[in-house]
Amino acid sequence: MVAAIILACDAWIIVRRHWVTAGIALMTQAAFVVFMGGYTASPFPAPSPISDPLPQGSPPPAGMAVCVLKTGVNHLTSAFAYRGGSPWNKWDSVLNAMLVRHPQGDVLIDTGLGRMIASQFEQMPLVFRLATDMEPFTPAADQLDAAGYDRKHLRYILLTHAHWDHVSGVPDFPGVPMLLTAAEHLFIPDGGFGTATACRIDPAVFKEYAFGGGPYLAFSQSHDLAGDGSIVIVPAPGHTPGSVVVFVTPPGGTRYAFVGDLVWELAGLIEREARPWLASTMVGKDPAAVQESMRRLSAIVARYPQIRIVPAHDGRGYAGMAECSRSTLP
């Protein structure tokens, strides 16, 4: 009798152990499926067509130009940039700044990596540092100095958003006002490691602006920075609460939309694919708002392909664009 009870107990233990093992296996498999599902293609619906006329503006006939300052690169793959992106497709996430020359005063859109990037990067979480294959180049401030640029012409630093790789070089331009929305300003103290660099910027340089202008293409609000239609900012929240898109219209030249981190690769916008789940979780604030902002931009792309879309980290958006140098900064 005792032996039978012992055998029965052993049998129950074995069965229960198999159930537990099977349960763990099933949960692991389900977690893997969910995780991988965050990387598979899942395009959001196409936006409704827009019929808004292309704003013409009245940019200055002379004295306006656009050039790029390449400050570094982060070596990644397309699978990290957008859902459906190939893990075998190399994607160099560029870290640039854009200088917009204007007779009223020049504007630097973001700063890329600055002189203090090494110490700034050391303050990031270890896991983030281990996963980041970053290669810094010459900081924007040093490139401008080498080109003989007179800093008295620099009126503003205009942020697309306040993450570390967009504000790293702000301290290299002491005293230059840094333009950002009120929503982005409020976000900085709560943005975690992504805005830790912005938290250490001299608060005296922060200068907020509001969207007092009317609709601009698919966006319901706008801010005309120079008052002539040449530099128009629209709210595009989601990646951060105060993210923006900057439309630049030089006289008689290519029109640009500098979209910050609304998308990381242009293919994500063309294919209407958001960032993968893990990337969105790590650095995204509001995936639903990102999709809505992407839908607005996607409608513009479909209606006006002549506007050149420039994601901050997609090097192909800068192809053929003049680099800031002595020859391009008279």
C-alpha cells in the first residue's frame, strides 16, 4: 500500500513537472511570437488624399542657402528602423545638423554630436551603450569654425526634438537661443536617459515658441519663423510630445521637410511602417501620435513629391546636399 502511494506521488510529480515545463515552453514561444511580431511588416492604412495648395511663401531672393554638417554615424540595420526592415540591410543612422542661411539670421536645425559627446555618452545606461555602435566625426561648431563662419550670423538653434543626439552640440554655441515648443520643454525633465543631455543645458538659452499660424499642408497649425514662408514649423508629436517638422523653402531651389525622428528611414514613411515594438518602447513616447503624424506627412508625400523629405538619421535624405565649408559659407 505504501509503495503504491509512493508510486502515485512520483507519477504526479512527473506529470506536474511536465505540465510546468510545457507551460513555460508555451509562454516562451508566445513571447517570442509577440516579440518577432513587433518586427514584421504591418503598414497602417493610407491617409486620405489632400488637396491643399502648395504654400508659395516669399523667401528672400538672395542670401538664403542650406548646407549639412555631418557629425557622426551609428551603425545599425533596417530591422531596427521600421517594421518589415531587413536585418541584413545595413543602415547607417547619420547624426547631422543643418544650417539654414537667412538674411534675418541663420538657423541651425539640431546640432548632431558635440564636443562633449564622450562624457555625455558615458552617462547613458550600460545596455544602451553596449547596443550603440557610434562613430563620432568633427562637431558642427568645429566644422563651422574651420570654414571661417562668423557666429554672429547664427540667430537660433532650432530643435526637431530634445533627445541627446540632437542637442549634444548646443553647449558648443554659448548664448545662442535654442528654440523648442512648450510641450518639449516640459518633457525634458521627464524624458529619461534620452533627454539627460538636454537637462544639463544652460536653461537661459531655452526659448519657447507657439503655433500661432494657421494650417500648413496636412498640418492644422504652424509657426512661420522668418515671417516669409521660408522656414515653417509644424507640430508632429509622438516620438516626443513636442517633436516638429521643419519645412524650408529656399528661393528657386529644392524644398525640404526636415522631419527629425518622426521616421528613422524614409522607407518607413513610404511603406507606412512605424518603428519596431522594441525601438518604440525604448525611445518612443506615443506610438498612436507617431502614426497620426506619419499619416499627415505621408499624405504630403503622395500629393507633393517635389518636397524632399529628410529624416534626421537617413543619410539618403542628404544625398547631393551641399556640405558646410568655406566654399558654401561665403
